[in-house]
Amino acid sequence: MTPADADTVVDLPTTTARFDIEGMTCASCAARIQRRLNKIDGVEATVNFATGSARVDHPTGVSVSDLAGQVAAAGYRAIARDEHGGSTHVGHADHDGGTDHNGGGHDHMSHGGDAADLRHRLRVSALLGIPVIALAMIPALQFDNWQWLSLTLAAPVVIWGAWPLHVATVRNARHLATTMDTLVSIGITAAFGWSLYALFLGHAGMPGMRHGFSFTLDRGDAPSSIYLEVAAGVTVFLLAGRYLEARSTREAGAAMRALAEVGAKEATLVVDGRERTVPVGEVAVGDLVVVRPGGKIPVDGTVEDGRSSVDASVVTGESVPVDVGPGDRVVGASIVVDGTLTVRATTVGADTQIAQIAQLVQRAQEGSAGLQRIADTISAFFVPVVLGLAVVTLAAWLLAGGGVSAAFTAAVAVLIIACPCALGLATPTALMAGTGRGAQLGVLIRGQEALERAGRIDTVVLDKTGTVTTGVMTLVDVVPAAGVDTDELLRTTAAVEARSEHPIARAIVTGAAARSDGDLPAVRDFSAEPGRGVRGSVDGRAVVAGRLRWLQDEGLSADDAIVRAVSDAESSGATAVVAGWDGVVRGVVVVSDEVKTSSAEAIAAFRELGLTPVLLTGDNEGAARTVAARVGIDEVIAGVMPADKASVVQSLRRDGARVAMIGDGVNDAAALATADLGLAMGTGTDAAIESSDITVMSGDLASAVDAVRLARATRRTIHANLFWAFAYNLAALPLAASGLLNPMFAGAAMAFSSVFVVTNSLRLRRFR
């Protein structure tokens, strides 16, 4: 489909297609494909050179074949990925030839290319090319007719070793385009072609010919000068650099591949009481699966039977196994440590949590924003500029009387040193390494936009419940009235609360079960008063439990000690449940949402990062202040309804703060979306992932600190990569043009710059 044809599909619903792109050799290739796809109305494409992939959001009226056709028209091949991660060939690499440009092999040497092919070409080229370099650099080795041996050794290197470069150059020329490979191919071809001229038509082929070697331009007469070491050396250095890039980029994407492979491949289904093993893709929602010790849970689901410790570190980053039993939720790819579990599948396939994590990481690694778009634009237009600069350099040396040999050498050096491969690798390799490492630690970063925002925030707003605190009510104290047995008070209160589904009631019942043996007394005539409490008959006594004011309204009397106990509990941020019977309040049961053990340390760490913490909660001022004091937060905004949290965040931003919001991703979805940086805690639900920029799979606030640190470290790495890539080109071009750089060393420096960028990015894999 051409841009003109797309007018009728602009307003149609959109979908996403993913492609593996074959034939890309540099960032300018990716930029050209991206520009071509984005010319189609309604299409938004991101092409990633480092991963060799494209993500295309397109109207449903634009087919996958239409998109692949546009890629083919640009001179490349698109291989569509199906929803299960497989590949389907839907486009050819160009319209005027077969599906392969080099007779059946891969013609690209991109960083996602065939590392084995690169290694083979490198080994053969190095074996032949190193003697050529040695003969040129060491005059003592130059025997009679040594130049003809150099030609014999250099020819396979220049023709076969650099063949993918030449093919890419010709293919792009047919489409009236240039890439970074164009620069190197022209440089190698020019050096080799000049050497052939000098050997066969000049004086260089005469027996007894000798010449020295210089790091700068200090060569003899043009007809006597050969550049076989330049042609062979540049090829060897380029192959070495790209082979190292391919290996390193594969390492950078190792976490993504590990996520794709981490799930169970088979499941043991229970059907009519019998077990049978099936591929995991055959498990449906509602099925029962059995997982034995050491096995991976194949689905997200709920435990129906059995108890075990479960290692969910692959999902949450937490190394300590969690005990689960009937009714508990488990996630796919977790490992059953001991015991056997029967799990009812609630989510399968691409909807499981681990699959969503993999999709999110993939989406982040496919992204492109800000500085990377600038780098891609520069790369796309840089090649024609450099070709022009090489011509100007040649002409300037000739006009200045520098000689044909020096002029030619300077022009070749300009072509080779200017190749801006490092620019195209600077951002995507760091993003791959950073997001991949984050996934291993249970930290999901949505992409470069999140990284850029993480570096700018100065204020961190924290939701209280479930973020700073555990979000789970627990029994913390039992205060009996004078003459009342503590155990009797707790058992009687728990008995009447056992019929309620309220979280406070569950905390009391759980606490009573932990403190005493035996079953709770039976309850009759149970009823609940919403917002007040519960009542029921226990052992023939009419028991009432709830708020003190309600019990007093019901005619139960309370002494000063009880009133004081209630006041003390509420002032500390806890909840006081008052219980009584026979007209008298018998005591107070205190429950509280406990502060997480890591919260105070995490708040201190946020301060070390230069962030101002703010506690945001719907609780009353007293309870909020108590929690804030325990964790070291000075600024508290209390009594805020969930619907108003976004307004509070917006108000802070209007006052000049750059705000990161940390919440559970469900109640706080609007606030997360409103903040400069949304960071969701907890289980990684759809709401958390979709509303936040960063998702922390564990509930540990310390992991949120790690998330900010990792985001900042990745951002610093991207900036460092781009700086060195730009600085390298800017510094080296004048040296090459002025004759201070031998073309062979220009090739080595160019290859090193790319390897440096990738290696620098790989440091993120060691982030702790």
C-alpha cells in the first residue's frame, strides 16, 4: 500500500505487527525503513537496529503483507512474527531479485546477524590479512616480489571477507540510498583498486619494490604506492568489531531470551481423576494441573490442594520462597520447592504474568525516543555528507600540491573513520542491557521515556497502604478490662468476627488462631452493622464488637482504662475493636496495618538520591503522621480519597515539583498516570503495568529504590555512549582529512568505537 492508498484506513482500529528485519547493516538502514513505513497514513513504526526488529502499529486496513512490501521496497526483508513468537516470511528483500542477495546466505553483518558466519569470515580474513599487514609495516620482511604475495593473500579478504559490505552497498545504490557500509565498501574497494592499478599499470609490480610504513601520510609516488594492507586491514578490523558486537548484543538481550524460555513446556493435567502430560499450550482456563517438587507451575492460578514453598524469583526478583496452600494465588514459571500442588488455572498462555512481563520488556527494548531519534537522524544523513567530505579532501590535497598518493590516502581515511556505527548502537544496546537486567530483578521499565523521566524527578510521592505498609491488617495487641481473661476476650471476639468478611475481622480471627489452640466457639444470631461492627450469640451471651461509640450507643459501659486504650491505639495509627457482653465493655482488640521492614531504609535511600519523600493517604492525619514518623517522612498529605490523588499529584507538579508516584497500580492508577514518573508496586496486574512507567513485581519498597537507581544508571550509560560516539567522529574526521591518520588505523579505531559502546552497555548486566 502506498501513502496515497492509505487515506481510507486512517480512522480504522489499529493493531500491532512485529517483524524481524533481514539485511540491515547499520543505523541508517533502520532509519530508512522506519521513515518509509511511517509515510503510510495511520502507521507508527519503530525499527531497532540492535535487535534487528520492527514494531509497527497500523490500521487494520493495512495488512502485514502491505507493511512487508514497503520494507521490501526499501531493499530489506521483513519476517513477520506470529503471536507465539514464530516467524513467517511475508516479504522479499527487493523487487528486482530473489529473496537473497548473496546467493542464499545472509548478506547482513548486523549486530543481530549470524555470528557464526561473521566468525568464519573473521578467522579466514585474519589468517590471510595479518601477513599482508606485517609485510607492509616491516620493511625487513619485504623480499623480492613480496607485493605479489600480498596481492594473493589480500584478494580473498577484500572480495570474500568484505562481500556482505559490497552487496549491501550495491543493493542500497539500486534504491538510490547510502548507508555506513557504503563508506567502508568504497574505501576498501578504492584502496584495492588503486593497488591493482599501481601493480599492473604503474611501477609497484617491479621486482625489488620496497616501501616503508607511516602512521600519517608519508608515501612515495602514486604509481609506486600500494594499499593492500589498508584494504585487508580495514576488512579484518571491521569483521572483528562486528563479530564482537554480535556476541555482545546477544549477551545484552540474554535476559529477554531467558524470559521467553523460562516458562514450563509441559503440564500434568488432571482429568476425571487421571493424570496426563500435555504441552502447556493445551491447558485451558479452569483446568486442574498437578505440580510436583522441582517442577515449574505452567499457569497462573489458585491452589486447590496441597502445601509447598514456591520460588517466584523469576517473576518478583525475590530470592526467598513463599509458603502457599489452598486458596493462595500462584504464578506461572514459579518453581515448587517441596510438596505437591494441585492448581486451578485462571490465566494461561500469553495472558500469564510471565508472558506479560516478557511482552513489556520486549516493548521497552523496541522503543526509541529522544536522543536515539536524534542519533538515528544524524546517522541517516551522515553518509552523504561524508562522501562529499571525502571528495573535498581529495580535491583539497591535490590543489594544495600534496600529491596524488597523499590525497587518495586522506580521502580513504575520511571514508573509513567517519562510519558512525557507534551512534546506532549507543541507545538500543544500553536499553536492552538495562531493561533485561531489570526484568531479572523484578523491575519492569517501559522504555527510554521512563529512563529519561527517572533522571529528572526530585519528589517521590508514596501511597501508604500496600506501599509503605504491608496492606494487610494484623493483630498487634489485646487489652482486657479489669477481671477479664485475655484469652477469653480474644476467643470470644474472634468467634463473632469469624462470620464477617471484613479485613479487620480476618486479622482478628487469624491472630486468635495463632495465639491459641482449638476451634472457636459457635456463633448464633449473627448480624453485621456496616461501618459499626458485628453482633452474635456466643456461649449464650449476646456479644457486640466494633467501634466504641457504637457499643456505648447500644448501652454498654466502658471504664476510663478502656477509653484510654482506644485513644492510644488510634493515635498510633492502629484500629481498636471494642468487644463487650452483658452490658459491659470487656476489652479492646488492636489491629494494625504494619509498616514494611524495608520502608524506613528505602526512604533514607530515596533521600540519598536527592528525592523528597511525601506520604499520600486516605487515612486520618494522626494515623498518617505516626506511620510517616516511623519511616522518616516529614511531609504528609492525609485524608485524600483515591479519586483525588491524581489532583494532589497535579498540584505538586504545578508548584514546580517533578514527581514520581509510587502506588499499588490499581487504586492509584490515575495518580500514576498523572505523575512525571509512575512506579507501580505489587503483583504486576494489567492495571499496574498499563498505568505505570516502571513496575516493581515485589512489594518491597527497597526494590523501588533499585528501580530508580537502575533507570538512572541506564540513562547515564546511554548519555556516555552517545557522547563517545559523537566525540569520536568529531575528533577523528579532522585528523583523517589533514593526513594525520593512516586508513588502516582509521578502520581499527572505527571498529573499536562500536565495540566500546556495546561493552559499556554490558556493564549494566552487573547492576546490583
